[in-house]
Amino acid sequence: MLGLGGEPVPLRGCGVRAVGVCAADYGRHMAEYQHIRVERADDVVRVTMDRARKRNSLSADHLAELLAAFRSIAATDAAGVVLAGEGPVFSAGHDFADVAARDLEGVRDLLTLCTDLMRTVESVPQVVIARVHGLATAAGCQLVASCDLAVASEDAGFALPGGKGGWFCHTPAVPVARAVGRKRLMELALTGDVIDARTAERWGLVNRVVPADELDAAVDDLMRRATRGSRASKALGKQTLYAQLDRPEADAYAIAVEVMAAASQTPAAKEGMSSFLEKRSATWTD
């Protein structure tokens, strides 16, 4: 499996269902998290933003914990990650109390940290699904757009509210633009209005919208379908998709041809083709 920057990462942990740590360090590692919860069930890790009183706003400490968690998960044999929020909203975006206390250099550092998190979510080898309820605004909406997939409850709403305020949503607009397209981005960013979940689905910001009481089941179903098959193949596929997206067609094909040719020689590809030709179920060793 490929990790951050494309380097290999181990497919086996240390024998426990922990997130990136061995049993002796597990309790200490989890105790370090103050703003999130990290739990693993079978092959899926659930990362829950746990600042309900602050509407899961993204302070520097909160962002740093999310970044550390995703980097740790990347080095495990987990197949998928669910990103969720505790409380009435998914995330209200940047913590203005944190932002207002910073000078120019401090805000630049905060936004760089946030960008590192968003790009890490895209680069980890696992499939990442946002489980969205309530509002996802500004950097919270950015977080949804940065996940590979997203499932929202019918009560969810999405906004880039800087358009009607004094601090425009410049960085949140980057992944949102790549999800919804230019004209819809302009409407979100310039008006600052909240769009409902069905509109977000129609615009391509989320994959599914379901009643609130069906949200977890819908996330589980999508995760099951998105993680079946070879994990190593899926990790390389995710990495390559992000590498070629938004490039000119000729450049995208150049990337895809080289990766797909090399991937044809991997154990996963050979097993997949052999099982098809031999009319049997594939056995994945990764």
C-alpha cells in the first residue's frame, strides 16, 4: 500500500486494532487527543470531531489532532476512514477566536496547517467518507469536499459564508470548486448562502442524501462497496485519480498510462485477471 508522498507503508499492524500504534502506546496516544475521538471497528476507523460546544470549529489544536490522526491511520492496515462530527453540526469552519488572536504570519501558519490536513485526507491510502449532519460551513465545507466520498443527512446544509462577511472563503473554495464546478462555486462563494443537502447532492458536493436515522447505515454501505477488492490496488488508484484530476487531458493520460502499465505487474492485478480467466473468486493477500 502507498502512503503519504507515495512511499510504501506496512499492511500489517502490531496485532491489535489500534490506530497507528502498538498496544503499549495505545492508551497514551488516545489520551493525547482532546478534540477528536478515534475508534476502529474491523477494517474501518472512525474519526469524530468532538468539539460540540464550539460547533466543531477548527482551531489550530483541533486541526493538528486531525492531521496527526490521519497520518497515523495512513500507516495501518485499515481499509477506510469515516470522518464525523459530534453535536448539532458537522463543522462550523475556522475558530474565529483563534484566528482573531493571530497576526499575518500566525494566520498564514494556521491556513497552511489546514491545507496540510486537507491534502493529507486526499493522500492517505484509505477510502475516506465524510458523514455529514447539520451544517458544514467554510473550512467545514472544505473538509467535506476534501474527503473522497460524502454521505449527508437530509438536515445537512453547506455554505461558504465568507461571501457575505468580511473574510472571504478563499481556501475553502479550492476543493469545493473541484467538486461543484465554476458557476456553482461562484454562487456559493459570492452569496454565502446555505444550500440544502439535496442541492449539494445535485451539485456533486455529496454522493448520497438520506434521512437522519439512515445516515450511519448509508455510510456503512458505501464504505463496504468502496473498499471491496484489493486494498493496494485501491490505494494506488486513489493516488492516481487525484494526480490526474484537473490536468489537461494529454497530461492526465500520460500519468494514467504509466501507472496502469506498472500496476498490471502487481500481485493484485495478476490475481484479479487470473481469477476472472479461471472463473473463480479472487483471493486478496493485501
